[in-house]
Amino acid sequence: MTTTIPAPARLTPGEGRFTLTAATALTADPALSRAAAWLRETLGPATGLPLPEGPGGVEIRLAGGLGPEEYRLTVTAESVLIEAAAPAGAFYGAQTLRQLLDPAAFRAARTGGRTWSVPAVTVADAPRYAWRGCLIDVARHFLPKNDLLRYIDLLATHKLNVLHLHLTDDQGWRLEIAKYPKLTETGAWRRESPLGAKRHRLFDGRPHGGFYSQEDIREIVAYAADRFVTVVPEIDLPGHTQAAIASYPELGNLDTPLDVRTEWGVGENVLNVADETIAFFTDVLDEVLELFPGEYVCVGGDEVPKTQWNESVPAKERIRELGLRDAEELQTWLMRHFTDYLLTRGRKPLGWDELLEGGLPPGVTVAAWRGDKCTTLAARAGHDVVVSPFAETYLDFRQAEGDQEPVPIGSVTSLRAVHAFDPVPAGLGGEERDRILGAQAALWTEHIDSPRLLDYMAFPRLAAFAEAVWSDERDFGDFLARLAVHEKRLDALGVEYRPAGGPHPWQRRPDAPGHPRTRAEIDGKLAAWTANLRS
């Protein structure tokens, strides 16, 4: 038989099959009813089976001694039993049950008569990490609400449980803030976008934009919660803020007005450090906390050029006033305001690992993207870490050598490499190892300008990543065998994944040239970026 994606920890085949019929009922302990509701709502349209309440074959039962996301699934010729101690575990057991059915169970409506049966099997399963995430950048290219809801379903299908939503950047502000309407009136739109890598200096000449209303966000967050996915919002500070500065010029350091940025890469325009600017973004975070009830809020802190602060008289005065050494410490002081604010509000601040450079504010969880060195430093300093190294988990990087890949950038991040990814650096053990909360893949969208291309870049690599953060032991050959079946599920879901033999002709982008790098070049950049950090 073919097991699921990601592979369960322990799976033992049995004898016979259990067949779902119109008479098959579904019962659940009241504490686990959300999993039963999801299973009924998902399988009903595809199978035409009502799965009514009552005894009759499928039961979701409360059981002690299991972790919050752990489950046991037992299928015999007579019954199906999912056991869990918490709703999330029951939900993942229901996901596995769906995956053991014919791939047509992933369609939105019936496609003809068939027998719906499940192989007899016993599964004992639990995830390796609590944080199994995916970052989707909706700032560079906006992802309409319905497409984002679809991706939440795809994350849940792969037992991923965190959606890190990158909502703001130089090229767009995507979140309605009631107190500051210009952030979306002006900041959600740019006049054009680069066509391919920035070095080619090509532009498409097409305006781009969009944003989520506060009602949209409430819907997105609730939809995700129903699928045990937590949405972590990111409001990037104090760099990557040109869209905000274009909307409210008093936030910047220059006297001349700015447009929403139309180029990729790291821009020089950063926030000023005036009290009024700090108050502005405290107001923004007030609204963010009302919209996103989860524990974590990301405040960025990455890729902040200090050129404008080094030339700004008010910034220099602030450095002297506070007795700081330089602009690096000024960033630490500024970010400490926002992280302390979140902590006093009972939330956990998340920031990128550049915060290590000026002294890491206490209480911050580090999103480590610049390799094992930053992961190790943060963990040894006593900080929780979410691992997201760009050479291994950035899914905007090309998938193979050759010019057939759409907008090829970065080094090759192959399916095999993603499947082999291990979040824990060598040499990290004991309490330091326990600081690794988990990992997340990243879909940065400078070069991903449509949901179809997002599918191509995400899958099947996101399936491999899901297995890497769920399972302790991995066998790539076994994964490929299971992937052959899983691709039929992706077909049923309408996911336009990358075929093993390379892109279809319509998935290529000859109009948008890329800028491929070797892994040695990427490793050289990593070493240069982190040379000032002491291990």
C-alpha cells in the first residue's frame, strides 16, 4: 500500500479493507467534533456519502496519554477509529484517513460511481516539531483572498500549522488599518513591477496592487483556525517600509516624496526614529493585535540599511541622547520598543536574525534565515528559534539547473535537498536543541506573480518540506514512490505542481529572465552577511 504525505511515524498494514457506504455513520466525542465536521464537509461533496451522526463505522474518540497533535488511526474491515487527546490530533487523523482513500476524495464534487474503501491499517503518529510553517509574501505580489484560503487548505492537507503572512514591504502594504487609510489607498498600489531579475532592468508597465480588508482578515484567520493553522502577521520594521513612507511621507528621512517602490532588492528608505513614527506604528500594531489573536507577531528587523540614519541629523541626535554607540544600536533600541510593547500585551515577538547584530532584545523569537550560524547563536543566547535558511527552504529559488525554470534565481533548491533538510544545526544539543521550535519554508513572491506560478514553485517541494518537519526518519526513494500517488491528489485539487521531468511549456517564462547563482556563491554571501557575528 502507499502511505501518506507526510509519512506517519509508525504504520502497520492489516488485512482487508473498510468500505464507506451511504449507511456509514460518523460519530465523535464532543471535544473532537471539529475534526468530524471537517471530515463530513470535505468527504461529502466528493463521495456523495452523507456520513450521518450515529454509530456505524467511523468514530473519533477522546483518548488520554497522547500529545496535542498526536493521533492513532485504526482501520479494520468493520470500522475506523481515530483516537486523540486534543482537537488538532483528531484533525490530523482525519487528514490521514482522507489520504488513504482514492485521490478522487480530494475533488470538490462527485466524478462518477466508485467504491470508497480504506485499507486496514494501524497508524501511530505525532509531529517532530510544533512549528511547521510556510511564509507567503503577499506584499511583492498580492494573493487574492480566495487563493489564500485555498493555500490554507493546502497547508492543512500537508499537516503544516503556521501561515506566516508577510503583509508589508517596500513594494506594497496589504492590510487595511482603519486609523491610517492612506496605507492602502496609496501604499497598496505600485505603477509597475520588474520583469525578471532586477539586473536586466526590464519592467512590465502594469500597475499592481490589492489589500485585505479587516473583514477579509477576520475571515482568513477564522478559516485557518478551523483547520488548525495559526496565521502569524508580519509588519516589517524599520526597513522594507517604502510603501508606508509613500503613504505618509512624515515617516521617512527625506524631504522629497516617494512612490511605492517598483524595484526588487533592499531599498535605502527606512523609517525615521521620531516619537511620532513610533506612535504611528504602535497604533498599527494595536489594530494588528485585534485582528490576529495568535501568540506570535513578526516585526521584521531584517535588511535595514543605515545610510539614511548615518546622514540624518535627528537620528544622530537620538543616538547621542540615548548614549548609543551607533546606528546598529539605534535599531536595537527602536525594535526593543515594539518587542516590549508586544510582550506587555501578552504576545510573543518574532524577528529576523539581523536583530542579533545590535544585541538581541530579550523575549524575541528569532526567525533564522541566514544559516546555521544564526540559528546556533540565537539558541545559545536562550532565544526560541524558527529555522528558515534561505539556501534550503526558500522556495522561490530555482528547482533545477538549466534555463527552462521560470525566472531562475538563487542556487538550486532541489526536491531531494528540501526532503533532506534538518532544522537542527550540528553540535546543538540539550536545552539549546529544545529552543528550536521548528521550521518554515518561504514563498517570497518577487518573481511569483500569479497563483499558478505559486503552485509551481511550492509543489512538490512543500510536500517534501512537510515530511522533513513532521517525520524523524526519511527515505527519499520511499518518498518518491508515495509522491507518485500524492501527485494524483494534487491533480484532483487543481495544483499546478512542477512535473519531475521539468516544467510544461506554459510554466516557463522566457519573457522574464532570471539570475541564477551557484551554491558556492550563496554560501559566500551568507559568510559575508554574518561575518560580524561572534559565535
